Amino acid sequence: MAGNTFGDIFKISTFGESHGAAIGVILDGCPALIDIDEEFIQSELDKRRPGQSKITTQRKESDTAQILSGVFEGKSTGTPIAIVIPNEDQRSKDYSHIQDKFRPSHADYTYQVKYGIRDYRGGGRSSARETAARVAAGAIAKLFLKQRGIEIFAHVSGVGKLEAPNLDSSNLQDLLTRRESNIVRCADPASAAEMTEYIDQIRKNGNTVGGRISTVIRNVPVGLGEPVFDKLHADLAKAMMSINAVHGFEYGSGFEGSQMLGSEHNDIFVNQDSNIRTLTNFSGGIQGGISNGMDITFKTAFKPVATIMKDQATINEQGDDTTISGKGRHDPCVVPRAVIIVEAMAALVIADHLLKYEAYHNAK
Amino acid sequence: MAGNTFGDIFKISTFGESHGAAIGVILDGCPALIDIDEEFIQSELDKRRPGQSKITTQRKESDTAQILSGVFEGKSTGTPIAIVIPNEDQRSKDYSHIQDKFRPSHADYTYQVKYGIRDYRGGGRSSARETAARVAAGAIAKLFLKQRGIEIFAHVSGVGKLEAPNLDSSNLQDLLTRRESNIVRCADPASAAEMTEYIDQIRKNGNTVGGRISTVIRNVPVGLGEPVFDKLHADLAKAMMSINAVHGFEYGSGFEGSQMLGSEHNDIFVNQDSNIRTLTNFSGGIQGGISNGMDITFKTAFKPVATIMKDQATINEQGDDTTISGKGRHDPCVVPRAVIIVEAMAALVIADHLLKYEAYHNAK
Amino acid sequence: MAGNTFGDIFKISTFGESHGAAIGVILDGCPALIDIDEEFIQSELDKRRPGQSKITTQRKESDTAQILSGVFEGKSTGTPIAIVIPNEDQRSKDYSHIQDKFRPSHADYTYQVKYGIRDYRGGGRSSARETAARVAAGAIAKLFLKQRGIEIFAHVSGVGKLEAPNLDSSNLQDLLTRRESNIVRCADPASAAEMTEYIDQIRKNGNTVGGRISTVIRNVPVGLGEPVFDKLHADLAKAMMSINAVHGFEYGSGFEGSQMLGSEHNDIFVNQDSNIRTLTNFSGGIQGGISNGMDITFKTAFKPVATIMKDQATINEQGDDTTISGKGRHDPCVVPRAVIIVEAMAALVIADHLLKYEAYHNAK
Amino acid sequence: MAGNTFGDIFKISTFGESHGAAIGVILDGCPALIDIDEEFIQSELDKRRPGQSKITTQRKESDTAQILSGVFEGKSTGTPIAIVIPNEDQRSKDYSHIQDKFRPSHADYTYQVKYGIRDYRGGGRSSARETAARVAAGAIAKLFLKQRGIEIFAHVSGVGKLEAPNLDSSNLQDLLTRRESNIVRCADPASAAEMTEYIDQIRKNGNTVGGRISTVIRNVPVGLGEPVFDKLHADLAKAMMSINAVHGFEYGSGFEGSQMLGSEHNDIFVNQDSNIRTLTNFSGGIQGGISNGMDITFKTAFKPVATIMKDQATINEQGDDTTISGKGRHDPCVVPRAVIIVEAMAALVIADHLLKYEAYHNAK
């Protein structure tokens, strides 16, 4: 109800503020006997970690995950897995200047009015730092899905007005290698170079810019998704929209599909060597809210980071006019780090629906 | 878990298949003492009803809502409100030709594999007929919100490549009148005429086309939305994506916002006569997942209806190649009727979050 | 949240007031392909039906269940099963004398204060008539469990100070036959005769009396129950305490067990022909909140029916002293009809936990 | 779903094993601006702490609560409150002898079969050590309820066959003082002395014994409880039955009430100086599942602790016969420490229902 829990069967609850003692997560509902590879969890956190390149915030956090429960001799036990990530590099004094001012397009004002109190340091609970907890839990979801052969891949497909070409997604491992070979996390090398250059220019101007992330999920069995409200794409949409700064979501043909004719848009079924598939995939791998075995594809749009290194007019808690100056350590563009958050949330949605599916499927 | 329930406090559960005895809904969590205006509920259903114009399906359903419980002497009692809408004009024989064939871009295939059985008549549970139940419950949500002065308005802002201009939303009653004066439900008369003409042409060709719906919600108090997962826009996204044929959702600046710079996108706070607002509204009335008192704005993209009056290749349940011919009574474009579904789901989300807000707000 | 839903995966939502148009239930989460035997559902309702003997209320209701959705050609489809039971014999005028009076030990006062409005006719929503909807859904749960060989048996083990001896539960079908051979629903013939006589005497005096129901569930696999909060016995307790008039619940050794020593109470494990069991069963088939394969046993205590055919002092809505006279048609003792409600709720709990178990079990 | 979460609005999720790194809890849904008195939280934990007297286990745990989030400058912020309690005195080697044996009437066998893996050290997740997390969260619930004047008091009313007399509950502070003046936590001094003596004797014999706890909740407003399934007493029952070793629950007249006549059992309403109350309170402060303003009263029965200092026959994981010897540090009787767990769970139920009540109540 208070909004800090996601998922029904494979379920996470996160906690923590940007400048508190720690952030963390309880993952409840992870099946027993999953190999919990702590190095993998850490490697995922490292991809989201601040300070990893010149185009990310320079806050220094090791983001070291400590597993407090639910794992015995390297395997999940079916009991809640609690993970804590201590906060280390809190320069709270960087925030004393905003203690009673509302930063434009941040959550300062709404938190203050809603709760009557807020931990203003670094945005408190509204900080994207919370997403590190999601990445840790998402890493375990990936380990679970890996046992079933399900793969998830996201990359930066757009920054500002720059747009990467559509990629052949038949080899996700190859795309992953290409994505990790550049700091912007775009799997198309030419676009990546252009985007890196552009973001670095934006950063030097003290400005920020938005971007887009495209995701593919492969080898999902037919049958995931619970109509009519918990359609697979509806839960993916909610998961994505719950990530800081996301303003748009589309799957399959998306907004463009709404400009098409039925005769163009319909995906024709074919039987290829006892493998039922569709010739096109405007459905994005989901029909009637249920996965159809084709690649699940969706795109997510992120607004520009609200903190800019420029003076802006605003008001304070008393409602008086004032000016706010950009301080602190922030990202010029959020998508290079958000790629791993998108993958984590996607993994959590698929893991949750996989367990729902098995509850009923086995029952038949 | 099985996906037929939406909302936490103001909560609906729908049931029913396209060609079964009836469809319906239980609304649990409606506060007591709300005036239940049955005429209003019926008038909402009439806007979604099939057969209302030449550009909608010709299935004839009166869609008469029967309230079975939860209302006493015209007022809600705080107990579950059950509403049943009998199915009347089921021409099930129209569907005998698809009994063992999978219609392209429909849910026939995924339902069959997921459940091992399906009511193939009219798409069974996957039919958009289910949304009549949502409209009935949404009408009660609107009656509740009306007591608080909250208004919701949606209209068709795009059909295929046609796009209506942005409208001044300062007078929603006026827009509503304009919207209801044409059969496509677009509040801009010139665009409406163009769209109507276009859809009618599409219909005559036996084809279908997608479209877009824009929504504004006014007078929502500051504070609705539960971070971090149940952000107000995340729940709106899930609600919208759960509507049949929706492939995309964006709020505030949306996908376009992801092309902007932070310095352009930030909404500057001002205090206008003790009324705190922002000069622009790229945030779409929601910051940090919480309503900020400005108009809440979002857009939804609908794919073209999958049933077209043309022969299409497909496979049957045995996996053999076959051909399917378009039959039955279908909409050439879904958005004119979907406007009222979008409003209903929006009302349900706002009502649910309003009650959550009051649980905690009062507790302070 | 508003309390009219029970279960997580195999989930019911009931609606309806005693003297409204109908009562009913949506069962969401019933697996597909279960044979829905409508005659069995009706036979279960007939056991709960009023007017079945001289020691039950004389209200005449056929309690005919109408299935509106979720069943196709005799089988569940995996979509919500809606069942409606119309109210027929509402003598609402029997209740005009209590329109503004609060009956002692009824829910009139608490409903009035909580909701500010109440349907006073027959107790409205607080009437045990609502439990007919539970019995209908419980019948489907039984059909599902039957496919797995799980059996549930309840009978009246106590009325007032009368107590039936403990019964050998190795043949539940036999006990069922014996139970159904008498109107009090006690499987011990001698006790049944005594109880019938006693209740009839109470009835003639215009009084009422409490009673107890004992339940056995057999062939539950090891592993049902989700620690630490959703222990199998905790969910059984909630289910039973949610039935009108229940004031107590115990499982296994129960209250008596709290008087014992550990050396007496421990159940010793033995391996009998590769069948692991315990020599005693003070654990009631549940250890650590999880079924251990032994018979699950519990007992439920019902208070005397509050409506008596005598004058009682009370107050009215204005807070003034007044007198209330017993009228209407009521049961002198609730347990003979409640047996089937207890079984229904037990079946719903086991079905729900079975599906949870399979979600995780299959995942291994 | 996996059972480690309790509550809907005021909601806790616990984690941790007996001999893991730590146990803990996330409390999500605590309203903002509650004074979080850390000393009070610690004093509650101290009452549940092991090693506090000769009649409790000698395991030494300081049970120091660390708040990681959700509190800013001494007040709750409305964001999740995470509390971690490190494990200190784990003598895991005490448990090597049970690594592959199933202790009688423990959860070893059911956990092993359910999950296929278990942390056998100290019972792992099934250990009552988990309840320390509940006590920490319950302390915050008490702080919230205290602001509303709601008081909760539990004490040991029975040990084995010993039973304390019923107490006048008009002054709960006085009873609390008397309870805390003895190590058995019974508010009747004479009974306390007898019980202490008895438990100490049991302990010296290497045996254990069961007991009973009685609870009173005062000043609960009329209107808490959500019929028909989430009746206030149904949620209290589930909460109590979820505590380790609890085998029985009754409220108001309880099992005894089932032996009474309606004419004896009905609680007559009276208006005493505009204060509506009942002359008797067999209803236990709850009618129709909703609090009626009278004292809420219930009793809970605990079985004897399963670990005894005697040799017992059992089987091992291979299914072979073996013998198990009592080792480790255990309580001879669980009720003196369980008093505080009962209060904590009661506080969590009332806090949750209070917020539900306010959601709807305010909405009127």
C-alpha cells in the first residue's frame, strides 16, 4: 500500500534514503536451491554504480552488497533474502542549501506536502540511489531466469535527438559485449561514439539531456501474463514507469503502431518445423497480455536529469521566491546507468510471472 | 494473482466472457454514503456501447447495468457493489469458423496454450466486451471523485497519421460538450470531421486503423501516489496498458521529453496568490510519483483492431496452415469507444490513490 | 482491503445482503480444466440451505446457484467464475421493528457507526446468508482438491455442554454417511440423537445455544503453508474466525496442549514402509506452519445465535432505552448448517496453499 | 505470497535465520511524523530477549536494534523503516548433531521436504528468534497507537494446569507494573510465584511445559475491522496463530461461550452518560467483526517447547531410525517471553486496521 513493494510471488521490498545509513531490499519468494552467485550480483551493481566514467556522477560508492539471510552454503533456502548496501560517500553538506528550497522538477515539493517532513539530503527516498537495491534483487531474478534459459538485454537506443539504428537481436551475448565496450552502453559502436561525445558536451555546459532504452527478452515460454489487468506488458509498463525519470513506455509497435492499418500490423502465424511463430512481431511477443514465445520488446523514455549546474528560479518552504544553484554530483544523462535498472526490473517482472504461470500450469 | 482484480483500496474484480451469460464487476472499497446515480452509470455505458454509430461495431447490446448489492436507498453502504450486465446479442455462430483457428494478432493462440481450453466465441474473456464492467465501476469512481471536485476528461487526439492540435484544457465541461458532438469523440471539430471521414473510408475497405487518446485530470490534491513502486503515473500506466489494444503510454512530456535538455524541461515553481504551481507542466502533474496539484496529463496509443474483413493466412490448433476470413461485427477503429474506458480506468486509479492518501494523511 | 476477498491465488470475493436482489461470489484463480459439477455445487448449497429441518430457520430459499462465467462445456477455463444466488424469500417487513434499534450481540450498532448507513433488513451484509456464496466457491475448491485425492470432513462435535466422543477418522466417507443420516450433522449416532433432542428443546423455549465443529483434512501433501506469517494453521484460523458466530479456534492439541509437558506432547517420527509419519499427532498435521502429511485436525467454537424469541432491553439509534422483541426466522443452534461452511472455508484455504506450493515446488 | 509479510497498510516484512548474520524487519506504511523513541523500542526488545532470567534460555543476545532508514531527526518520514538486529551468540556447533536428523515436533522435517534445503542451525528461519523483528516493529506500532490513546496489555494467565484468576482490567498501567515485577510476567502475584516455582522445577527435570496468555486492548474506537473476511478478530487470530508454538485462539467468551445459551450470552446495550456500552462483554469488544468500543479481549494457548533435555527416538534424512539428545539453550516455557510478542502482533493488527478505518472514514 505504501508503495515500496513490487511483485506478488517473486516479491521485493526496498528501503533506504540517499544519505541514510544504508539502502537495501528484502526479496521474498525466491525459490529454494537457486545458486546465489555473489560475484554476479556485485558485477551488476558495478554497472549501476556512480563514478564509473566521465559521463556519470562522481559520487564514490563501492555499492557493496551484504547478504544477511536466505542463503545457505551458496544456495537460496526459500526464505527471505535480505541485502544491505551501506551508504559511504554522503556529502550531506552539499545539500544544506536546499534544506528549505524546492528544486525544480524534483520531488522536494511533493514529498514535503505529502508527508509534512522529508530527508532533504540528496533527495532522501526519492533519490535514484534506491534503484541499487532493485539491481541487487534483479541480479538474483536473472540467476533464476538463467536456469530456464531466459535472457534479458537492454541498451541505450537514443540520447536526446540521437537515435541508434535497430539491431539484429539474434545474439544477445554478442550485443552485450558490444554494449559493455563503451561507456554510454549502446550496442551500436558508431552511435555510441556519437552519444558519448554529445553527453560529454552537455556535461561541460552544466546541462543534462534525456534518452531512450530498448529492451529484448528472449526464450520466454508461451503463457506468461495474467489477463485482464495483470497483462504481461501492463506489469512491464508499471515496472518501467516506477524507475526514476521514466516518462514513456511502449511495447512491440508502440506509438508508431497506432498510425498503422490492421492489414499492415497483424502478425501472421506460421509453423516452422513444429515451432509456432509469427512472421512479424508488432505484438512485441505479447498477445492478449500473454507471452506468445516471440521476443518481448519494449522501449522506455527518460526525461533529462533535473539537477543542472545553472541558477534557476524557485520558491522555498515559506512560499517565497528564491534562486537555487546547481550543486552536488549528478549525471548529465541517466540512461547509461539506467540500462541495468531496466534489465533488473524486467527480470523481476518475468520471474514473478513465471512463478504465477507455474502455479496454475502445474495444477492442470 | 489471476489478474482480474485492479486497485488496492478502491478495488474492482471483473468477470465474464463475450458470449457467456453476462459480464460484471464487484467494486469493493467504495466508501459509504456516496450517491449512486444509476442514470449516470447507464449514460457512461451508453458511450462505450456497441452499435452507437456507423464507425462502431454493429453488435446490438443494450448494456443494461443491474446493481445486485451494496446500495441502499440510493447510497453506497460500504459493502461490495456487484453489477451485472447480461449479454444479449451473441451471434456465437459467427465464430464457429474460428473454433480451431488462431486469428492473427488476437489472443486465441496464447489463451489456448496457457489454459489448454478457451471459449473461442467472440474471443471469450479476451474480448474488449469485458471493459463494459470497467466502465460501470469507473462511473461510480467518477461519482466519488465528483464529490471532491476532481474532473477527468479524455478525447481522441489522433487516428492513424491524423493528429488533433493541443487543446486548452481550462474548461473541461466545454471540451466534453464539443467531444460528444461528434461520433469520433475528438474535441477539435475540424480534426473530428477529418477523422470520421478517414475511419469510414477504412471501414469500407474492410480494414482497421490505430489511434491515440489524450487525457487530463484536474483538481487532484497534492500528495497522491505512493513511491517508490506505486508512483501515480506507474499505476496510471498499468491501468492504461491493461486496456485491450493499448501499446504505448506516456505522461507529461513523454517520449518527446526524452529529446530535451534539462534547462528546457524543468518546471519552475511560482507562488501565485498563495497557489503554488509551475510555469510549465512537462512533469504532467506528477513529481517523484506524487501529484503536485497541476493538471495530470497522459497519452495512450492503440494499435489497429486485429479483425479485418480480408482473408489472412494462419494456422489451426493442429499447427497446419490455413486461411481465415474476416467475419463478425467489429470496430474499424477502437478509440471513439475507448475514450470512456480510458476515463473509467483513470477514475479508478485516482479513487484508489485518494483513499490511500487519506489513510496516511488523516493519521498525521 | 475492504475485507470481502479471501485467498491469494485461489481467491474469492463475495457480495450481497440478506434482503437484496442476490448474493454471490467471484472465484478467481481456479485452474483451467477442472470438471465443474453443477449438481455437486447445488448439493453442497442444499446442506447449508435454510428450512432443511425442524432445528433450522424456516426461511425458504432454494439457493439456486447460477454460473455466469468461467466455465465452458463443463470445464473451468482459468477465467473468473462468477456465481449468483438470487434471494427469494425476503420478508423484509419482519425487520421494520429493528430499523432504528440495535439488536444485542448483533452487528447493527457497529455497522451503523462504522458506515453511517446500514441495510437493516435481516442484518444486511452481516447476515450469515453471505456464507452461501462461500459454500458455492468452496464446492469448486473441493472439486479441485478431489482431483488430488484430498478429502475434508467436518461434523458437529459439541452442542452446549454436550460433547461427542472422538471418532476414528480412518474412513471419512463412512463418517460422512453417518453425519448425513441425522439433522444435527454429528457422525456419532448416540450424540446426534441427544443433541437433536436438546436443540429442539432450546428452540421451543425461544432460546439458542452454541456448539463446536471438529474437522479433519486428509492426504494433504507435505509442504503446504508459508512461514512465517502465512502458516497453514494461521490461515485456517483466519478462515474459521471469519465465519459468523465463531469465537474460538484450535488445531492439533489446542488449548489442552498448553497444559501438557514437552515429553508428553512431542510427536515421534517413524518410517513405516517408506512412509514417514508420527506416532501421535498433537501437531495436528502441521509443523512450523507447514503440513507434514498427517491428518490436519482443528476445532471451531460457535457462540449461541444472538436472536432469541424473548424481549430484551436495548437502545435505539438516538441512544434512548427501548425493548426489542424476537421476531423473524432464526436457527436455535448454528452448527448443523455451519458444518458445510467450515468445510468450504477449509477447502478454500487448502486449494490456495496448494497452488502456492506448486508455484515454488515446480520452480525447483 | 511466500508468507513473510503481515499487514496491508501498516505492513511488516521480516527476514533472518537464527544463526545467520542478522534478523530484521522492514515496516512500510508507518505514517509520517510519529516520534520514534529508540529507547522504547530497545526496552521492548529487552523484554523478549533471551537470558533475562533463570527460566529463559541462556543464549546471550543483546538484541540491539539498528534503524537503517525511514527516520529523520527522530521522526518517521513515511518511508520504509528498516531495522536490523545482528545475531551475536550463535553457537552453531551446538546444532551439528541435528544436521541430518529431524527433531520431534520441530519444523526440521517439513522445511526439508518443502524446500529441499534448510539452514539447520538453531532451526534456521523456523526459530522463534524471528519474533524479535516483530517486537521491534510492534514497538513502533505501539508508539503510533499511544498517540491515539490506545493501550495493549498481555500477561501470562496460565502455565500447564495452573490458571491465574481473572483480573480487573480498568487500570492497565497498574497491571503492567505488577506483571513486570516477576519473571514469569503474570500480573497476579500469587499465581506468578506458583508459576515461577513450577517452571523452574520443569526446567530442572529437563522438560518443558505449555501456557496461556490473556490480552486486553483498550480505547479502540468503534469501527475497526473489515467484514466479511478481514474481521478484526479474524486478523487477530491469524496474527496470534502465526507466533511460534501457538495452538489455540479465542476472543470474548471463546470456547466457553459455545456452551452457553443465547439468553445468557447476549451483551445488553446501555447508554451511560452518552457513552454507549454493553453490560457484559462476551463479545470481547467485537461485533460483526467490527470493534464496538468495549475492551477487546482474547486468549492464546502455547504448546510446550519441543526441545527437551532428554533422549528421543526419531529418524534422519535417510529415513533411518536414530536417537536425538537434547542440546542447545532453550526455554522451559515460552510464555514469559511470548507476552511481548503477543502485544507486538496485537499492536500491528490494530495499527493496520486503524489506517484502513481512516481511509474510508475520512472519505465520508
